Amino acid sequence: MREAKTTRRSDLDALRAIAMLLGIVLHAILAYFPFPWPVQDAHPQRWLAFVYAAIHGFRMPLFFLLSGFFTSMVLERRGLRSLVWQRVLRIALPLAVGMLTIIPLNNAVMSWAVGQQARATAERSPLAGAIIAGDIAAVRAATQSGVDAAGEDGDAYLPLVLAALTGNSSVVAVLLDAGADINRAGPDGGTALHAAGYMGEAEIVQFLLARGADPTIRDSGGMRPLEWLASSVDIAHLARRFLGGQPRSVEEISQGREQIRELLVPVTPPGAKASPLDTLAEAYQTYLASPRFRIPLWVGGGVHLFASEVFDHLWFLWYLCWLVGVFSITHVCGIGPRGGGRWWLPAVSVVAQAGMSAPFGPDTALGLMPLPHLLLFYGCFFWFGASTYVLDGQETRLGQRWKISLPLAFLVLLPAGLATVGHRPWAIVLQPAFAWTASLGLIGGFRRFIAGPSTALRWLADSSYWMYLVHLPLVIAFQALLLRMDWPAAVKILCVMSLTVAVSLTTYRCCVRYTLIGFVLNGPRRRDGGPPR
């Protein structure tokens, strides 16, 4: 056993904090490009999807890698009992308290924001407002009064795509009769056929096909409507909720997609059909969304173990609980991380990536039970980090080839991964390769440029946890408040991030750092900045 050291890796503390705070950036930009989100700006900027992919592709894999490293560090220094107690205090307890406080607040803010969005949409476009409300008479009146049924360039959703997303076949028919282009793609690159398939609207898909919709047309990522059927069912469920359409359960969406597959396969040329990997992923996702995993309750129709929204942005704490539990059990059994053989883990992450439904990067996890493929994916990074500490100790030189890794990740693997979205055989290799290479490169880069501890870095490391816990309702509230402002997207994003950071930092300084909450999140802290007594 190595002699335990008392110094910290300030560079890794800072990198972990950056990974946490990048979550604020991601959520701040979601309102400004086509994405299932409570707030959608009137003029989305498609280039922000690239920023989202670049961050989302490595952020949480990096976080779990660092978490595994620090878990092994705590085990060596303090022992298993202290490790378990610390993780209960700093992970499980904040999750439990957050479920009773932050999540209900976030749900309330989301509901308010959806209402604000609906009103802003109706004010900006009476046609879009009528489509969301399902008011067929108002849709018909709008088109007859001269409103272009094809929509205007820059709209968040084309009218026909919006009608397909909200699931109203009568509105779809009225728009087509009024001259809407059935094969025109919206800002997200998808047509009405893509949208209807995504939402599991079999009746609308059948109607669109009968009216001449092209089943082989590709979206901006190169995916055909048939390939959209492998996308996340629970995200589609959330998208319907955010749009204000008639609610559909994950089981209904999944069953609708099964019917749609039977409609699309015969009319899709052999060379344009989904690959065997896509078919396997779709079958796997359909199985996870099936009613067998729904627990009936007296109220609310029950809870689906994998698809019901439970944890929102706190899901990562739940996954950490599982991974620390597995780590602790394997340590007791004598089969924990030993350092050797860690380089087979990237290959295992490729297998886990094959089950992803997200176009780029890891899936979103919200359910009560961890998604098996996602737990395995993040587990590979966690176990790699834990094994690295066991092998090298605190002074590991992991990522020392960062001058090669970072350009390779962001200049080669990221563009290649984005270019092969929709081509699963390539995607399941390139996307994990980007996550691993970017993570290792950033570890090496931070090691090179952050020489030692500083008060500013310690503040960043400590405050980032609180800021991430409380940021989501703030972000959504500020996005909704800025809906009617005719400002450039970049200005709005800057305002949302600045206001969110200002409020969360102020509450951390005044209400958290030197209180019981701060003790739970970060351990004891002294006002003079010295080490805890």
C-alpha cells in the first residue's frame, strides 16, 4: 500500500468543476436550437447544435472518470467504511433532499415556462398557436386569411412538422390542403414524416405516406424516418409535454413506433433500410419502454421504471450511487479495480454505445432504474478512473499526450462523429473514441497548466456542486422571461448564464458555504480560508 498523501490534485478538482458547470452551458443553449425543451426561441440557431454535441459528447464521461479516480483515492486514504459514509453524505443525501425540494420546484417552473411558451407562440404566430391548441377551425381560418401554411424561414417549427409533433391528423390534413410542402424539412432537418414517426403517430404516418411523403428523405444528420424510430422514447414523451400537445405515455409511443415500422419497411428501398444495429437498438429501446416495466399506482397512472421522469438533472447522483455500490461490493469480494487491463474498457464502451438512442453522445437518463447500457457506458469510465488511481496513485501522468489527444478529439473525431450520425456502425466507434480522447486530453492539459492549489480554484471546486444542483429552474425561468425579447440568441444565452451563475453563487456564499448544507456538500470550511480544524 502506498503512503497516503494529504495534498489534493487541484487540476483534477478544477476539471471536475468545469465538467459540472458545463452542464449550465448546455441547458442554457437548449432553448436556442431545435431540441425538446420547455422554451424554444422564435429564431433558433442551428450552429448551437454543434456546440451542444461537442460538450455533451465528453462532459459526463469525463465526470465519471474523475469520480472513479477520487473514489479509489478516498478508499486508500480512509478505508471502505469512511468511503461509503462520505458518499452517502455527499451524494445520496443531496439526491434525497433534492427530490423533495429542487425537483418539485423545477417541475413547477417547467409548467409555467410551457404556458409562457404557448402564449408567446400564439402571439408571434396565430397559426402555430392554433396548431398547438388543436383548434382546426382557427387553423383553417388562418390559412384562408393568407397565412402561409408552409411557414416562414427561421421559425422554430414548420407548421406541418408542428402538427405532426402534436399528433393532430386533422390539422395535418388542413395544412396539406392549404399548400404545405409535405417533404420540406424544418430547422432540425426533419420532415413531418420524421416528426410523426418520432412521436409514434401511426395514423399520421399512414396519411402522410398516402399523400406522397418521401420515406427515404434524410434529415440534416443523414437519418431517414425509419432510423428515427430508434431514438429515445422518453425524450419523445417529454417533447410532447413541452409542446403542449395531447399527452401520450411511453408505451403508447413505443407501440405506435412498432406499427410505423411495419408501414415504413415495405416502402423503404433495400439500400435505405435501417442497419441490423439500428434494428437491434430499436428492439432494445422498445423493450425498455414496454408496459412490463410500469408499476401501477393509485394515482398518476403508475411509474415506468426506465422512462418516467424522476430525477431530472440530478440523475448523475443516482448513477453514482449505483457505481459506488458496485465498487464497494467488488472491493469486499476482492475483485475491485486493480489497475491492470484497464485499456479493455474503451472496447466495452463501444458495446454500450450500440444501445444508445441519442443521435450523438450518451442518452439522457431520467428514470427510477438506470438504463443498463448507460450504466455500463459510464461504468467503463468510472472503473477506468478507479483503476488508474490503483495503478499510478495520485501523481498519475494520465493524459500526458494531451498535445496529440486534444486536436485528435476536437478536430478529427468530433467532425467524423457528427458526419456519421445515423450510420450506427461508424457512430458506435467514433463517438466513444471522441469521449475517451477528449477526456484524457483535458486531464493532461489541466495537469500542464494548473500547477498547484489556489483559493480561486478551491472556490470553483466547492461552489460548482451547489451551482449545478440548483441551476436548472433558474435557467428555465430566465429563458422564459426572455422569450419576448427580440435579442440575438448569443445575447440571450449570455444573459441566462450570467443571471444563473450570479444567483447560484450568491446563494452559495450567503446561505450554503459555512452552513450545514455546505458541510454536507463539501465538508467543513473555515471563513479564514484555512484548513478545517
